[in-house]
Amino acid sequence: MNWPLPRLLVAGLLLLGGCTQERPVAVPPPPAALGAPALWEVEDADTRIYLFGTVHVLKPDVHWFGGGVKRAFDRSDELVVEIIEPEDPGALAGLMAGKARAHDGVKLSDRLEPQARTKYQAAMSANGLPWQAFEGFAPWMAGMALSVAPLDRLGYEAELGADKILMANAKAQGKRIEALETVEQQLGFFASLPMDQQVRFLTSTVDGLGDMEAQFASLMRHWQRGEPDRLAKEMNESLEATPELAQLLLIGRNASWAKWIKARLDRPGTVFVAVGAGHLAGAGSVQDQLKALGIASARVGE
């Protein structure tokens, strides 16, 4: 079984694919062409909070921003996303380099067994990533780069990601935009992984590259059709074998966000919360964490 983190990265946990830029607001296609991603809501007497799971890279022919999702978004006064990236690409690059730099003087390739090293270097070269340029970085950085590069070749674009489209529309409508985490925090999740887990992440990413196209296409279908249970089965089930990673990258963050949502209910308004789809699917999801806090969530449209 391949380690699941590459799929989690691209489909819902974390994708840092460049700086947010201004772009034309997306015009939804005819309703018949729209997908129907899942949407939930939490509410009390004077506050309503929508929960929407995003995918951070999409193809131009994936249409989702319409129907109930757009109606909920248009009703909202505020958009809340995972992070707000710096407007200066150089600032983002600096943050990533600072967190990703290895400080023990060991070259990345030297952390790998000979066979794994050969496969890693070949995979980097095949995806247009000069492995020599990564020698001073920690393994998680190379693993993240390899998780994203094949998707670029397959026609997925970060600038078409659901969170980017939502932010562009929020700016156009004058909505307030907030973030649940900072870029530094998200990078810190990976930087804090023990070195053996980082190496495992990298080697498993390399081993899983051949299946990535089919895996990601399947995840996209489940997301577009509003099938969180199937999405969870593909994305999260195998995390049971790595509970420390599940706690760090998924469950712990979900619990933190649930506490934020509970506190936000104390203030009136309508809020649209958009986080990676993996956080709203399966055991330990944001909805599960809210239930543990005594707060009910309901699927919109069901």
C-alpha cells in the first residue's frame, strides 16, 4: 500500500503552488454542466457557517462554482480559508526556503538507500525538477514538489483551484477574507516531521507517481459528485497505519478549526469556510470534531 500523503497533499491537506494573484472572476457555466461538491452548515440563532471542501488544483473543464455552493457563498459576509499567501512571490519563496532547508549538512540524496536514490533522481529529472537543486533541502520539500509536478503536466492548474476562485470572487464582492492558519504554520507541519518519516514520504511519493493520474482523477470525480464518504475511503483510510501523521496533519488541525468555528458562533453573521476536502471527510473530520464539542452540522441539500 502506498503511503497516502501525496494524495492528501494535492486533494485537500496542503498545496503551496505559488502566490495568490488577481484573476478574472469565474463565470459559472450552465447548470447542467455543474458538479455538485458537498456543502455543510452550522448555525445558531444569529450565525450561519457554511463548510465547503476545496481542491487546490483543477482543470479548466471542471465546473463547480454554481448552484447551492454559489448561493451559499453569495449569502455570506465573510470568506475563511486555510491560508492567505503573500502577494509577493519572493516572500513565499523565502518562507519555503527557510522552513525547507536542512540544517544538519547531510545532502538529500545521501539520506536515501542506493536503489531509492536512483529512482528519486530519475523521477525528479523526468518531472523537470533538477534534483541537484534540492540537495540542501529536507526530504519533505522534494516530496511535495514531486506530488505537484505531474499534475501540472496533466493539465491541473493551481490558479484554477477552488480556493483561488473563491478568494477572487470574495474580493470582487467586497467580502472580508480571513485565514485559519499562516503559511509558516502549514510549512511547519512538514518541517516538524521526524527525518525518517520525511524520507518515507519522499520514497513513497516516488513509488506512487505511476498511479497518480488515476488516483487523482478518481478523487476529482468523488469531489465533483459530492461523495465525501468515497473521498474519505480513498484519501484517509490508510492513515490508520500512520496515526502520528494523521494527528499532525489532519485530526489535530480539524480539532483546532472546530474550536474556531465554535467561537465564531458567538458573533452574528454568515461565514463561508473553505478548507481542503480531506478535512470534511471521514473519521476525525471537522464535522466529527464539532460533534464532540456539542455542535451539530448538517449537509446542505440533504
